[in-house]
Amino acid sequence: MTLAVQDALDWTPRPPDPTPVVLAAVHNDPLPSRQTDREHIEAAVVRAAAEHGGLVSAAWVRPYITRDVWPQMIGQVLRPRAGFLEPTGRHPERNGGGSGNANKWSNVYRYVGGAT
């Protein structure tokens, strides 16, 4: 029996992606500091959208985050949600030159209204 056949026979389904559960937990975190972080990041989103013709990406928002926030909170706020951000399918030019996230593609969203 070949290794490929053995791998096919041993296949087991992967567990479900925990990301939606984690994002919901971050979003619903009742700590006052988390609520303040969300409000601060949402204000940064509004400022970045004003600077970029209504469009927002993580790279454009980060300069407006002027306080130390939980990094996962930035990702939670910068996701498509009805009445706040909607996907555009676009990606800005990479700002490269560095390592890590500096050289990754980033989604661009359209700011459509107030925070939810």
C-alpha cells in the first residue's frame, strides 16, 4: 500500500474553525477596558476612512490607535459587519521592507456608518 493510500484511509475530519467563537468572545467581553478599546479602535477606523475616501485597511487604521490596546481587539473591530464595514475585495499595496505583517496583503473595507 502506498503512503498516499494510507493517508487517505487514515483521514479524519478536522475540528471546526474556532475563529468565529473567539471573535464573538472578544466582541462580547464585558470588561470596561475592552469596551473602551473597541470605541478607540472604531474612532480610529472613522479617522482612517476620512483620510482614504471612505476606505479602511489595518495599515491605515493603526497610526490612529494612540493607546495600548489588546491586539486581538483590532482584528475583531476590523471585520465586515452590517452597518459598519463592508468588504471591497481590494488589497492595498504592501508596505514591505520589513518582516511579519508589514509585508502581508491586507483587506480593504468600505466604512458605511456608525459602529455596531
